[in-house]
Amino acid sequence: MHVFKFGGASVRDAAGIRNVGRIISQTIADGAELLVVVSAMGKTTNALEEVVVSHMAGRADEAQLRWQNVVIAHELIVAEFELSEALLAPVRETFATVATQLTTPAMQGYDEVYDQIVSMGEIISTQLLAAYLTHLGLPVQWTDARQLIRTDDTFREGRVDWTTTETQIQSLMATKPGLVLTQGFIGGTPTGGTTTLGREGSDYSAAIFAYCTQAQDVTIWKDVPGVLNADPRYFDETVLLPSLTYQDATELAYYGATVIHPKTIKPLQNKGIPLYVRSFVQPDQPGTMVGGPPVPNPTPSFIFKVNQLLISLHPTDFSFIAEDNLSLIFGLFAEAGVKINLMQNTALNFSVVVDSRPERIPDLLERLREHFRVTYNEALELITIRHYDQSTIDRVLVGKTMLLEQKSRITVQLVVRDEGGN
């Protein structure tokens, strides 16, 4: 069993869908069993988020208009194929179901409504791809991931019930050998509700399916040649990393490398399943393998996170930053739903670096001010270098002022302000 995951960029238009069809056809030509996980098309998730905002605000006409724009975008793709109405029936039914749902005022909370509507992007993309693959004569079996990946009811960040999920997926594969097509990003609660696994969670879905099926490998198809040592937006000369250990891949994903979702690696590592990151533009190229042995003299890797906020907390009396303070601090960050990207502690202050999120940070700062004197710096960058040396540090500090540095034997993190020197 092989697991393929195709992201939104790979199915954003008719040409992309045809290309996915070619890749799948070539893979199963030799009789290989294949489970394909697919994301929503292109920028559909962003468009559906706007539908949710309008719907929750009670702006029914606006919500319907935004939904119709999503429908039109998909219909334009459908028009480029000669597909029968019978094959397209599931897609049309989903269009109608969502339109009807938007006529009724939302009764649930925002996160729950978000999951019910935004998840439709994955449902529609896989229904359309299934229609096209069937048109090609491939024996595709469309399957609803909401009936396979069991989660709790933590909407927008569903936590997987691994025992139930493994049982359900293994039962499915016993009855559906060959070519199975399903959705990334989504799961289902015990009561039949829909959850999502967090933005960009389709990679994680592929890892869940691979873990539960004892897959031979997982391939994530991207619009890049593999895992690069830096984001081309920041570096003119990037290097393809042909092999990564599970640990390196986990660290890079955690620190913000967007090519792999942070939750993806651990399930694969637990069962020794290799992960390949390959280009759907050049499918004959090997890409990057994750799960190999350490390589000698590894290439330094750079991860940049912009729009960062450095928050420093200072006691308001003569006390120190000790265990009781840290417990309070972590509790406040958890309640606010703000992830800490870096932390540094001294006796007299505690500093953290977080993404600047205007919908959450102001309330968090007010809560922190009830207990500490709070100072902060905005508009910063967090630069993480894996396998660094001094020359790599000097390279990224050109034109920047460093506010904070934190080193381990393998990784250095730098909090900097861009002074316009680049």
C-alpha cells in the first residue's frame, strides 16, 4: 500500500487534475495498491472561510454570494472535462446541500460552523477528482474521511482517537483494495459531526492513513522539487536536501518550514514509514526522502518566520520568575490559544516570541498585565538555522539588529529586526 497526498496547488485547475490523473494512472499500472488523500482546490479554503464569516454575522445574501463564487470556480473547471451528469451528481448534491445550509441562521458556535462549511472544500475536490478518474476508466473508490478518522469535538483542531481510527481504516481497506480516494484535513466525531485537523492538516491525514494501514511509504506531491534548505522567497540560492532524518524533518516543521505539516512525521516515525516529498511538476524526479540515516556534514537549513512579537514579562515586586510564575504564564498562553515559538528565562524576566495575531494578542497582553510588567517589540523576524556555523549566522544578520539569540548544539534561533539592509 502506497499513500499519496495531493495539495490544493496540484488540483487548482483542469491541467492540474489531468496531471494528477497521469501520476495515479502510472502508479497503479503495475498493480500497486494506492490510497490518495486530496486537499481542497487552490484557494478554496480561504474562500470558504469568508463564507463562514458572512454566515455567522447573519449576512445571508453575502454568504450565498460568496458560496456561489466558490461554486462558479469549480464549475469552470468542470466545464473543461467531458463528464457525464451521472458522474457529477455527487458534486451537484454537495453544492445544493451547502446552499440550503446557508439559508438557516447558524445555531452552533463559530468553530463548529467553520468545520461544517470549510470541510466542503475537500469533499468537493475529491468528488470532482473521483468523477474524472472514473471517466478515465480507473477503478477509483471514493471514501468519506469523516467516517474513518475519529476525533473528539475540539473543532478546528480535532484530536485523533487512534484506536477507533485504526480499526475503522483497517476495516475499510479490507473491503476496498486497489485505488481509494479520500480527503485530507477532516475527520468526524462519535456523534457524526465534522471536525478539521488544523490548517494545512492534509499532510497529517496522509500520515494517519499510512500509520493505520502499515503503508509502504507516503508521498507528498508539491510544487517544489522537494525539501529545500531555505525558502526561495528569502534566499536566491537554495539547495535540495535529498535525505532527512525523522528528527531533522520534525524540527524543521516545528520551527515553521511549510513544506511539511508539523504533526506529520511522528506517526510515520513510530512505524518506520518513509516519507517522500516530490514535485508534481517533475514527477520523475526523486525529491526528498524523510526517514533516512544521518548524513555527514549536513547542509544548513534556514527557516524564517516574519511578523513576530517578542514579549518580555517582569515581576512587579521583588520576586523572581520561578516555577509558580511559569505555571501561570503557560496557563494564560494556553487559554488565549497563542503558540510560543521561542522562550527564554532569566531570574528577573521571561521572554517569548509568538506570531503577531491581532485577534488574540491584545487580550493576552491585558491578562498578563494583571500579574507582570509587560514590554514587547513588534514587527520582528524569527530565524532558525539547523546545522549552523558562524558563517551562516553572519549571513542572515546582514542589515538586521539582533534582539535575542538562543543556541543548542545543532540549532540556533535569532530574533531580529530588519533595518532595511537586505
